[in-house]
Amino acid sequence: MSQLGMNLPGGAKRRPQMTVYTGMLFIAVVALAAACAMVFLAGQKIGPGGDAFGSHAAAKKSGSYEALKLGK
Amino acid sequence: MGPFGITVAGCVVGLRQKRIVRNEESRVHIVTKILVIFGALFSVLLAALTIAFSTNADRLKEDVLNSNAARIAWEAKVKEVEGSQAAVVTNYQDGMKKISDTKADLEKANVSLQSERATLLADKNNAELSAASSKNQFEALTAVAKTNATTLASLTEEVNALRTALVGASKRENELVDRLNDEEARRQVLEQTTRALREELTDARTALDRVKSGVTDTAKGEAFVDRTGPIVQARVKKVMASPAGDELVEINEGSNARLRTNQKLSIIRDGKFIATLVLMQVEAQGSVGRVDKLGKTVTIMPEDMVLSRFE
């Protein structure tokens, strides 16, 4: 692009321009956002008390069985 | 490509842009920068969410397996409880049946006891009635006893009087018996006198007959055969020996059959003459005589016939 760069009179600086990589980044960010949203929703369903970031306690090797609390 | 791949791709793109910017005087659009930041943030966020999700999924799987195992254990326990419950129910039913049978038996016993009670009540009523009648009978018998006592007293008096009369009658009876004995003795004396007179009369007649037939006195002197009157037939009763050694015979006829002392009789057996018999002592209904065997060896036996004469 520098070969095709425009020589602007008065020696003004060139502004950065959005390239195809910007668009790809945009798509990637959108995909990441969608994935985060989907995983968050699924995590809410199986997380302890609806907490997508929380984790259940490990199951006891012996003793009585206690059911996990899923979702909100 | 997963989130991790997208994150890596985003970082690579960001680094390239940074290199381009460094190499070409850093001309990156502000939107691109913002998108890179957001991409990094979303990548981190996605990583965290993915880690949490994976952990929870694993825990959920364990939980599912544990719940299945627990369910299986509970089902086994339920079956065991059901089995024991079935046994308990069976025992309960058996117990109920036994109780029902016992109840039926008790009801039967109750019915029989009720009937027995009714019977006993009836018996009690009958006993009371019989007791009342017995009491009445006792009172009646008491009155009868009193009457009987009175009657007995009068009868006692009468008996005493009768005893007195009986004593008097006994005395009179004794007197009469004594008198009767005296009369009896007198009668016997008279009877003996009469017998003696009859014998004398018979002797006189015999003597007269003998005198008429030429026979002399028989009481003294030699033995004789009476050829007058009917033939006298007798039987030997007893054979005995005299102290002098003679053989004596007792026969069953005497003076009543007109036999006399020193009269000679013949002893016969089976129609044959055995020996002679000379009477030594003559009583009214029996005589004893001396046997003369005439030198023969014969034996005189009871029941041998004795004749006064043969003809």
C-alpha cells in the first residue's frame, strides 16, 4: 500500500485504515462473544446454583449419596 | 477450530498487525485495536467458561454414575425390604388366621358355655323348686313324725300291756306244757302197758297155737322152728363177733313179726341155704342171733335173707 500510497500536499500524516484483518478480527470477536454467551448459558444450567463459573464439589468415595444442585 | 484456536488466531493476527504497525510506522486502526482487546478478553473469558464447564461436566458424570449406583443399591434394599415385608405380611396373615381360628373356637366355646349356663340356670331353678318342695315335705314329715311319736307312745303302752298279758299267757302255757308233758308221759306209760299187754296177748295166742300144734315153751330150752303162722322174712343188717368167738347177726325183724327167743331161722343167699340163726335177743323191730354154720366154711354178709321156715 505504501507503493500505492497517496502523496498528500502539505506533507499531512496518513490515517490508519481498516483492513481485511480488521474484518477478520471483527468476525473472530463476534464468534468469541457468541461462544462465550453459549458456554455461559450452558454453564448456568449445570453450574452450582446457576453459577457458570462455579464448580461442584468432588463426589465422596464412601458414605451416602448427595445429589448435585443444578441450575438456578 | 475451537475457542482456543480462535484465540490463537486472534493473537497471531494481532501480533502481525503489531509487526506491520512497527514495520510500517504503526498504522493500525483504533477499531482494530479495540477488536483485539475484546478478542483477548473474550478468549480469556471463553477459556474460563470452558474450564468450568468441563469440570462441571465431569462432576456431573460422576454424579450420574453415583446416582445410578445409589439407585441400584436402593432398589436392592427395596427388594430386600419388600421380601422381608412379604415375610412379615405372610407372618401377619398367619397370625391373623390363627387369631381368626382362635376367635372361632372362642365363639364356639362361648356358645357352649352360654347353653351350659342356661342349663345350669334351669337346674338351679329346678333345685330351688325341689328344695322348696323338700322343705314342705320336711314340714309334713315333721308333723307326721310328731303324730307317729304320739302313736308310738300309745303303741308302747299297748305293747307293755300285751307283754304283761304275754307273760301271763306264757305262764299259763308253761303250766299247760307241764300238764301236757305229764299227760304225754302217762300216755307213753299207757302205750307201753298196752304194748306189753298186746305182746302178752300175742304170746298167749302163740302159746295157744303152739299148744294146739304140740310146740313147747320157747323162751327156755332148745331152739325151735316155728311152724305156725305166716313165714317171717327178714334181712341181715349187721354181722359181728361175740366175745366168746361166736358169730352174731342182727336182723331187721323182731317181736312185731312174731319172732321169739331161741327161735331157729334159716339164712339164705341166692336161694341156697347157708346157715341157721338162733335168736338170742328179740326186740320189737330187730333181733340178734347166733349163727350156726353146721361145720361149713361160709361167710354171712349183710342183706342176706333170713326165713323163719322153708316150706
